[in-house]
Amino acid sequence: MKKITFIFILLAISFGFSQELVTNGDFETGPLTNWYGNAANRVDDGSGNFLNEANVTAAGDPFSVNLSQQIDLQSGSSYELSFVAYTDAATSSREIVVGLGQAAGDFTASLVSPNPVLSDTPKTFTYTLTIGYGDAQPDRVLFDIGAATGFVFIDDVSVQETVDLCNDGILNNGESEIDCGGPNCEACPAPPTVAAPTPPNRAANEVISIFSDVYSEIPDINYDAGFCGTGAVTEIDVDGGAVFAYNNQNCQGIDFSANTQDLTGFTNLHADIFIETGTDLVGRVFNISIVHQAGEGETLVATDLNAQSPAPVPGTWYAIDVPVNFAPNLIVRQITVTSNLQNAVWYDNLYLHQDSVLNNDSFNVSSFTVFPNPATDAWTINSTQQINEIQLFDILGKNVATFTPNSLNAEINATSLNKGMYFATISTDNGSQSVKLIKN
């Protein structure tokens, strides 16, 4: 169609298109190259422009009068379907059924909704359709026009796969970096510019390191194990050290099945995370599952970031150090990280440790006392160093209370707690220590 009086166009700035899939969509090549169906009828509109004309004289099923062309589509992909259509002045207005579908089998289709309504003025109709019926049969673009009487004129048919230019791995579309920035795509992630805090100088036998520059990691560890999908993390350099950028996947699988680890005596799980400045923490999580040997289940450390006390401050490093009640002789083979902070969180120093005496001797087990233990109403803690903070965790690793005594003495009120085992992490300027507490 050389001239169009009225046009509907859908603009998608951040989307581009791949090659044209329809052959002879303008009907200029005869006789009807690649088009088929009982509505296939190439005509000259009187101005030297060719198009397809069909006249339905008796209404029936929509598919009883059809124009189609077989094209190659991929299930799960999205396509822009565009065409010009109109009817004659006598008919004035009528609907047609349009879509992309199977060319065989059950003829399942992804149809335009609502049906395009034609007037006697040529219009360009543009739709985006996603193929969800599978790849078992060949595909086609289809026009079913048998449901109403009257003329239908169709021209300039186009089907092109839509390509998200903000996620195509190419620096284009005005991007300042590959797939981010510029006027059309989301701002690029802002990773940390300073390294994570250096972990304490613990003895090698007191640490099982998953990812850290300070501690020796498990040999032959796979940080991109297939059970979670791939591409969840990218290792980047921050201030001279390696940091994981968490991206693209909800789940990261870490596998060390060839070097399984015995967690007997290990009490805590640690990770340092950096959340992008300006991130809303409501509903945000950074969960770590410790997968036991086959058939034994897993231990989940669930971290609702908005519920932490003190709360993480986006734009700064935040330490997760959670007491975990591991069963004796527990053998583990995998770690799973799950988060909904893709492209907005980075992490370092993921390890398990025995929260015992630190090698620098600045904080030792004899520097404080806890009594009574077990307790019914309260635990009293006396220390030779100022106690800055006490975090109390239940056996599932949930923080149930936080205290900031800033004193040599502190009391943990237990009256509102359920009976059972708890862990208190006691922090001073020189380090932290965890102690097991029993509530009667």
C-alpha cells in the first residue's frame, strides 16, 4: 500500500526487530508467492498497487474463509505482527480474526484480542504476540475472515521477532554500557567501590570457606551449578579483591559434591552483602540454603532484609552472621543462594565458621560470664569489655531480639520467649562471640 490515510502504530523504544519472516507481504510479487487459503486473491486496487481482496458472501465459521502463509516461529518468543486492512463502503464495518498459529495438528493459535474491526478507511494494525503453544507443528500467520459478510482488503503484512535491545548483550540503543544506561534502558548497576570488611583471623580448621579472598575455599567448587540454572553471578574486582555480582537469576547453585564437608562443630553462617544505593528493602531477601548429603534435606538461613535490626543501609556493606544449629556429623554438598535483588546486590566472604576464640586473642571465652543458664526469666551477662550489641537468635536463625547495652553488664529478658534453645551473639570493639542459651 503506497498511501495510508489513517495509521495505528505501537512504538517500543527499547525494542528492536530481527529479519522479516513474511515473504511477499505487500502482494507485489505474483502469483501470490507463499500465500495460500481460499481467501488468497491478489488484485490491483486500480492505482498499480497490489493487495489481497476477499469477498465473503455467506457468514460461517471464521476459519471457513482463510488467508495464511507458513513462517518459522519459536515457542516462547515474541513477535510484532503488522498489517493494513479495510473493507468497502457498502460493508462499512466488520471484524476479522488475526493471529500467529500452527499450520497443522490442532491449529492452535495466539490470536489478537479483541478482534480487529475494519472500516472503509485503510488502517495499519500492529500487535505483539508471544508464542506459547510449542514447536511441535509448523507455524503460520493467519487471517480468518469467514464470520461476517463483506469485502476484506489486506496489504503490507509483516511479522518480525521483537528483540529487547536492553538485554541483547550488545552496546546499542543509546546504552552507555552493554545492556544498561543511556536514554532508553535502565540505569546501570552501581557496584561497591570499596572491599568488604576483612574477616577475623580464624584458624583454618574453624572455617569452611565458600567464597572469600581471606580463607582458602573448598577445592574444585562450582559456583554456577546447573541445578539452579546458570548465569546467576559474575566475579568482579572491587578495590583489589574478588566480589560476586548477583544477576539475572533468582537462584545460584554452588556445588562441592566432590569435596563434601562435615559441619560438626560449626555454629555460624556468614556473608557480607552490598545492596545498591536507593534500593527499597521491603520484600527483599537474601536466603542461603545449605544442602545436606543426598536424602538428608537442607538447612535454610532466610534473611528478610527489611526485618533486620539494625537494618541494612543500601550503599554500604552489611554483615549477615547467623547462628545455625547443625546436627552432629552433618555432611553437606551444596549451597544455594536465592534473592530477588538481581543486579542490585553484591556479596563476598560467604563461609561457615566455629564462633570460638579468635586467633588475635583480643576476645576470649573467659572475658564474659552468663548466668543463670538455663534461665526462666532472664540471662545476665557480665563482661570485662564493653558490650556494644547483643543479637538473640532462635534455632532457625531468626533474630528475635537485639540489645545495645554499651556497658560491661547486660540482661536479656526471657519472659516473652518460648522454651527452647537460643544463641546470643555478643559484640565488643574487639570482636564477637556466640553463646548457647537455654530457656526453661
